Amino acid sequence: MRQLNLKTWPRREHYKLFRTFDHPHFNMCANVDLTTFYPTVKQRGVSLTAAIVYVLSRAANTVPEFRYRIRGEEVIEHESVHPSFTILVEEDLFSFCTVNYSEDFSEFAAMTAQVIANVKEHPTLSDEPGQDNLLYMTALPWVSFTSFMHPMQLHPADSVPRFAWGKIFPEGESLKMPLSVQGHHALMDGIHMARYYAEVQDYLHQAESVLGLA
């Protein structure tokens, strides 16, 4: 973890401006192409949830702005950030599920399976107090949504990015999936989200090599 020098940070004026907003988060929603990714994951018997969470986490760790966090009057950059996603438990309720990110997918998938099994036995809606090296994620596999908004505290607004993905659907000969990405505008702009989407799509196109299945 390192602290950014706000006096020399190129986006210091943007940071000062958007920190004053009551709702400083902005959101994008776009379809990503799973035409290669989905059948590869299914044919290899890999958990689709683990694979999607891994891809989204790997891309977030690649784009620095997704590792920035506001702490009081400071901005810090984490070396790595970790997914905290929702899973369905009994009675149509959900639980939070936090897994340490690993670039090795086989290791990540094994940890994810273990944590999910434990959380299903012991559901929770808590994270470690003050922990901000997270990526908040959720899935709505029943709806191919075209927009999404996350509930969040606004005073002050936290700076953890948020992600949501929806129902996979056919489009011509392709398979698409809606992906919503939300970030704090004091820390990132549309160009950074565009880079994020590009990273995600690149990984989805190269499923075998990215997931270590080649």
C-alpha cells in the first residue's frame, strides 16, 4: 500500500471537485461477450461464479484506479484488491462472501469453493471493520438488465468500486452478459472504466490461457 501525494497527483483538481458531491459515484452498464468464455468454462467443469469473479477481480487489479481508496483526507493505493461478492443462501436471502484474490486461477477457484461452502453454513452480512481493499460484487442471473444502482452510504460515500452482472443471453451467434461497473468519480473517470471493460473483454476472449486451462 502506498499513499498518493495529493500535491503532485495529476487529477488533484478532479479529486477536490468530486469529493464535495453528495453522490460522487458514477455507473456504466455494458454487455460483454462470453461466446468463447462460457462454453470453455462449462466444458472444463469450472465454476462459472468463480470464473466471473476471478476475471472481474483480475481486471480491477490491472487498472490502478480500481485500487485507489479515500481514507480521511488521504488517497492510498492498495497493492491488490479482493472480491467480496453475494451468494444465495436459504429462504431467498443472500450472504457476503469475501475471497483473497490470487492471480493463479486454480488456487483462487479452490479458495472460492471453500469460502462459499463455509458461508452457506454460516451466512454473514459483515466485512472486517474498516477494510477497504475490497471489490463489491453481486450477480442477478435471472435478468439481463440494462442499468443498475447499488445501495451505499453517502455521508461520507465509501470509495470501494461496485460490480454487478446479469443473465447471459444470445445475440445472433454470440453470447452476451450485462456488466455494471460503479466507481467514485474523485478517483476515476470514464476512460478508466473503459480500460477496465477492455481488460475484462480481453480476458473473456482468452478464457483458456487466462484461467490456466490451456
